[in-house]
Amino acid sequence: MLLDRYLATVVSGLLAITTVTAACTDLLIDDFSKWVEGTNNLNWPNGDDGSMTSIAAAAGKVQFIPKDGGSYFYESFSCQQAVTLGYGGIQFTLQGPAGGSVAFELQTSASCNASDTGNYTSSYNVISSLTGSQQTIDLPLLGFDNAPNYDAIVGLVWSEFSQTNAIWSVGNIKLTCGTVAAPTTTAAPTTTPSSTTRSVVPTSTTRSVITTVTRSSASSTATACSNLLIDDWESQSRLTFLGYNAMNQASSDDGTMSSIVVSNHRVLLTPKNQESYFYSQFGCLNTNDKYGGISFRIRAARGTTFAVQMSYFATCGSSTGRKTMSMTSTQLKWTFDGTERLYWFPFSVFTGLDTTKLDMIYFSSFTAAVILGPMSFYCGSTASEYILPSLPPPANTGASPTVPAPSSNAKPFVIDTFANKDTNNLGQWHGGDDGMTVTFGKNSITIRTNDSDLGWNTQLASTCFDMTSYSTAYLHVAYSGSNKFSIALQQHNAHCDDSIKPYPETWDSLEAARYSFITTKGKSDIYIPISHFHINLTRTIGFNLRGFFSPSESTTITLLEIIPSIPSGISIPHKLPSGTLVFACTRPNSFAFAIDDGDPHLAPRVMSIVEAAQIPVTFFTVGLPLLDPSTNLSKIYRDMASKGHQIALHSYTHPKMEGLPTIADIDWEYQNDIGAVRQTFPSSKISPYFRPPFGTEGARMRQRLVENLGNEKAYIVGWSVDVEDWLWAESETPEKQLEAFKRDLKAGGNLVVMHYLYESTVGYLEEFIQLARASGKRLMRVDQCMEDPEAPPLT
């Protein structure tokens, strides 16, 4: 037990737990299996009301990083007569920083009568001396302050986290059976959280406030200061595609740098010349009496110099009145020798800097490239470094279990030995996508690419190829080098006609590394059961090696073949669920506009057009801009949803998901995207529809989508009508967008990709709609056109 109020000897000596009656069963409040639906296991709201820096749930628990002293997490439920029903305690798992503490709040009512359950009283306990590992906490229904009514429990809250910017988790919350007897001696004094005053009701609950609790001071580090992160360089796309730092404020070079590369929580700034600059904004931040300066690690060559500017506003909210002061790295007495070291400056070196309205930090006048580490405001007058929180390993990555590999009666055949540059051993086409570096050797190819969207294809036939007789056989790939890629088996369309959209109709991708084996002779081989490719085997096209995610490594392939059995001693991993990849509607005669994020200023015009056309559409939204109040996107999308449009997922920062280096990076995107959408739509179920940015697909991003959504029926949504706005919208021939739409519509396409990024694209939207209608198709949302039983009915 980790309660300040009970020493282990006191608990064992003073509490007597009687035998649990057979009628009582532990009541599971939350194992977070319904997290994406916005409820706990009792179908009541749970959450943080946006008070955390980030929050996500997986594998029986919710993980979060507290933003500040006002962060909290709550569970609500119908009034529970705990004593009457035989419950004697509350149990949950808890993990926080070693030595940390958290306040636990028990909310109880006068009774479970309907007239009483709208009001409640808060009682507190403190859980302290955490070990840093996950622990199971058992709190008896005894000894809480404020004399709670244990026979009318209506809610639980965790707050006053002793450390912010660190990962905490709470999981498997339940009321446990057991009757608590009255203590035989006086209990230890109550320990309450440090003196603060706050509303005890989460803002999303419907219960009224009857008390505001002022807690007495006691020993606690709950209000201790910790470094405030400016940027941890978590994401390349967050910085260079969206232009945000970790504070969700603007950060950019405005195109003045030769390159900006984010990797391993570092950013490499390579200037074009001394006119290059880079800035990171704070949003008119008051750091007075809390933060004393800024610290970050720097690595630069000997002799490198640059300038550091700090600016502030005369008045917050004003676009004018910015005041700037500058120091050079030489004036700051910074010298560099090619190694990474911690550097910092106190605000006091910038004479006249108003720390109550800080605007941004601005780097300029670079004489050479510079690498920056995590940048933060440090507390008080003593510089300290922001320490990245340690992340738990991703759940269910599929490392085990494995199953023995059965043999097949299928006749083996060789697909490719790469003896010919144009055709494979079946006489069919093989080749790589434009931009991929493919080098032919003697009966081998070596592939290298820095684009995870590119792939190598080898076809089985010029039309549909029936592989049902090989459903129990195996694909064998002999290779050397990197196995950081996916292998897809592609499915033809129902017409077996490559002139009809979509082509291919779909495919399933498997992770090469999961099926890789090194034999005793040192050879590297991949063995994949054909049955693991979840497609229609009666109309396959061929295999596609894609989703390469290690640009610095190459892969050499010497053989692709189908074999009836694999070497003895090799066990096959189980098939991981990978959702459904779609490029077209399945509902007959249907057509769907699936519109990706764009310019918030153009969104009202899009809404006006679709309202006038009286059609529902699907919007795929990037999560991070939803959290930026300046975009107004959260309001825009709430308006869209209220009018019957579907709001679906499009990542958190818009990277090529399969190209991200680690599973943790992919999970970070999904978990933050889900969190942003949930914060914007707290009462709505998270959509299982996801459009990968740039259309980049692969095994890992599909598997992790399923895992993070907790939904094996997840959809990865592509397109069969591409207006090619990315190519033509800002060209001298924007009308080619209209030509592209007509071309794909004529070829049978019925699922659109477009963005409201450009005036010209939005200008053509009304005509796009008219053309789709003129084809005789019925316009609807993506979930409706996919005949999803959970989609709203057609009207």
C-alpha cells in the first residue's frame, strides 16, 4: 500500500476484512476497451476535459502527460450503493515517476435517490512513494476525509500529479468485494493535497457543484515546478509540414534554410546563408516568477556562431507592438567543439525583456549547421534540462505467438529470379516505381529508396490470376540486407480490367520482418502463408514490395517463389489484423466525396457548396490543427458534424505513416490524433475510417491503426477519383483538375480525394458534384457508400 495515511503495520493491525459473500462480484468500472467511444465499461463519461498535454488508452489503461497543476482524469458512473452491494474497496493500477504522488478523490452523494444524485461531496486521499513501475493500488472504503457516504459513490478523480511532463497511467479500475469493519483504534491522521482551491466537478459532467473544497497545506510536491517544453522535436511533419512546436505554436524557417531534419528528438538546421533563420513562438506567455530562462542541447562545429533573439508583445492579442532584443552566441559566451552539450540563458541577459508577454525565440546569422536538442523553459534561477519521458513499449506488436507451419499439396513455381530487367520468370512485367533506385545484379535486384510510398512490382498474370489452389502454400523470398519493408498481394477489380477504376482494387500488406528467418547457413529468408493475405484469391494480380522505411539501408532480393512447405523448425507468426484497404465504394450506384484538410478560410465556402447541393460528405481531418484555436477548425468541424457530415481520421501531423522509423512513432501519431478528435467531439464515437497522408500504406501503419482503435474493422481509405489538385491547382492550367475528375469518373471511379487548400479546387467543387450526379450515381458519405451497418441511414 502506498497511502500516506496508512503504514503497512497500521493497515494490517487496524482493518479487519470479513469474508466476501458469494453474491458479490467485483464491479469493473473501466478497462478502457471503450475509450474510443468516450465511455467507461459502465457506459458513463470518462476523460480529462482537455486538461492533459496528451492522453491515450491501450491495453487496459489510460496513459497521459499532465499539463500543469490543474490536470485531472475522472470516471463517472451511476450512483453505487457500495456497502449494500458488498463492496469494500477500490482497486486500480497506477504508474507514475518514482517517488511521485497523486491525489485520489472519491465523490459521494447523500444517497442514491434521484433527488440526491445531482449533488455530491468530495473526499480525498494521497497515494505517494510510487516506485516508477506499474502497481496495483487497493484503497479500502474507510478513512477518507469529509465523512463520505460509501453507500452512494458517484465518481472518481485523479489529480494533483506531483510531476508534469511525465507519463502517468491508470488502469483496470474496479470496486472490489469485501466488507470493511470499523477500526478498533484511532486511524492515522488524514493527509490531504497541498493547499489549492478548484472546482471538484469535471466540466463535462452534468452534475451540479455543491462545494468548492479548500484543502489544508501538507507536505506534497504536487505544485513543484518542472521544465515547460517548447519543442522536443518529436515529429518532422509537425515542424516542417504543419509548422508547429510542442506548444502548438508556430515554428518555421519560412523556407530560408537549406534543410531542416528532425530525428531522435533533435533538429538539424542547415542554413543556405547568413540570411537563414528559424523561430519558435510561445503565444504571449507569462513566465514571470516561475521560469528563469531557456535551456537546450546544442551540437555545432568549432567556431560556429549565430544570434539568438527574444521578443515580447506590448499587449497580448495585438498583431503589432512586438519588441525584440538580440544576443550573439559569442556574447552569451557559448563556444562549440563538435560535441553535444547543454546550453542556456537566463532572461535577465536580455535587458528590458518583458517576461509576462513572451512571444518567441528567433535564431539567425548562422555561420554553419547547428543541431538543437529539446528546448524548454527552466524553473527558477538554476538552469535545468528537459528530460524526455520514458515511453512504455507498444502493446501487441505481434512478436508472438507462433504456430507450426503445415505443408501443402500445391505445386511450387518460381515467380522471379531477376534474370531479365523487363519480365519475371512467368514472362510477366516486373519493375519499380519512378523515383526508386533499383540495381540489377546477376539474378538479383538491390532496392534503395527514401520514399515509403514507392514499391517494386512483379505480376502473376496480365489479368486475374486464381491463387485459391495455393491458399495453403507459402511465398518464399530470399534476400539480404534490410527487411524493413512490407510485402503486398494485390487484388484485381471485378472486371479483371486494368482500364477500369480502381486498379488494383485492394491489397493486403504484411510486415517482412515478422516473417524473416536466418538459417544456420546465414541465409535470410521470408516465408509467408498465402492465407495471411486477406484478399480475394480468385483474382490476384501480383506481389508488391513496398513501404520501405529505412532510407539508409538497401535490400537485395534474389528469389520470389511459391512453395508447398517450409524448412523444419520454422514457426510462423500469427496474422495480425490489418483492417480493410478500400479505393472504391461497395454500395451499388454510390459516389462519395472524401475531402481532406485544407485552408480554414476556404472551409465556409465548401460548407456552403455542399449544403446547397444537399449532399453529405466525409472530411478527413488532421488532429493537431484542431487543437489550435487560431484555425477555428474545431468549430468548423463541429458545425460540419452537426449537419450530418462524417468526420474521419487523417493522422496528427500528416506524415507518411509507413515511413516513420518506429512503431512508437506511428503510435504517437494515432494516439494524439484520436485524442485531438475526442477532445473536439467528446460525446462522439471515434471513426474507424482513416485516410493515410499522401496515400502511403504499409503493414505497420495498418496493424497499429487496428491496435490503437481497438477495432479490427478499421478502414484505410484511398481513392479512385483524384482531382490532382496537388499537381494543377496552382499551375497555369488549374482546369486540368476538372479533366482529371472527368477521366477517373468515366473509368468507373466513385471515391474522391481532394483538398480545400486552393481557391481553384474549391471553385470546381460545384461542377464536380454536378458531374457525379449526371453520371446517375447517388452521393453520400464514405461510411454509407461502404455499406457500414453503423453509418446513418440514407435519406
